[in-house]
Amino acid sequence: MPNRRQVILTAVVFAAGTMFAPASYAASKSGFVQSDFDAAKAAGKSILIEVTAPWCPTCKAQKPILSELTSDKKFKDLVIYEVDFDSQKDVLRRLNVRMQSTLITFKNGKETGRSTGDTNKASISRLLDKAI
């Protein structure tokens, strides 16, 4: 049975290893600001808009799927904007969004796909592929 020092040493080594692990290719993510979105769209960037609510179980189910998918290097240039369903009603109207857990992709300034309530990794991946 390992003694206390061995347990602590193992924990320290593990923590150090995770701190210096190679960076993932995670896409950049930020809160939605209309001017930033307009600039990214005008620049033809690949964009994902993620409409979420803290109380939404579907949104919670989407988060780890999106995190895993967007850590793939093919999505390294994907710009992700998170829109809060409860507090950003003006943005929801502009984007014609009626429900939380809505995902919208853009490429070259145009909407390329949209889904609501999807928690299937394969179909979310196909949606994200439309943005790159």
C-alpha cells in the first residue's frame, strides 16, 4: 500500500504533467458582441454561435460534445460566440432564434447550418464541418 509521501508525489507529478501538456487546438470562444461578430463575418471567418441557458439540460449535454469536437485541430480557426438565452433577447431576435440549445454556423459571411436541441455528436460534427 502506498504511503502518504508516495501519494503526494504522484499527485504532484500528475499535476505538473497536465500543466505542461501540449496545448489542444481548441477554437477561440467568447461572449457574443455584435461588432465582433460582424467583423468576423465580414472577414469570412468560420463561426459557431452557441445559444445557451444555465438551466437548460440540453445545453449542458451539448457542452462536452462541443468541447471535444472543437479541440480537433481542423477547428482551430473556428470562432465561437456564446449567446445567453435569458439575457440577450436582442441578439436572439436578430439571429431568429426561438429556443436555447441552438447552434448556428457561418462561413464566408453566410449562415451554413443550424440545429436546435441536438445532442448527437455525429450530427453536431457535420454541422461544424459546414463552417470550415
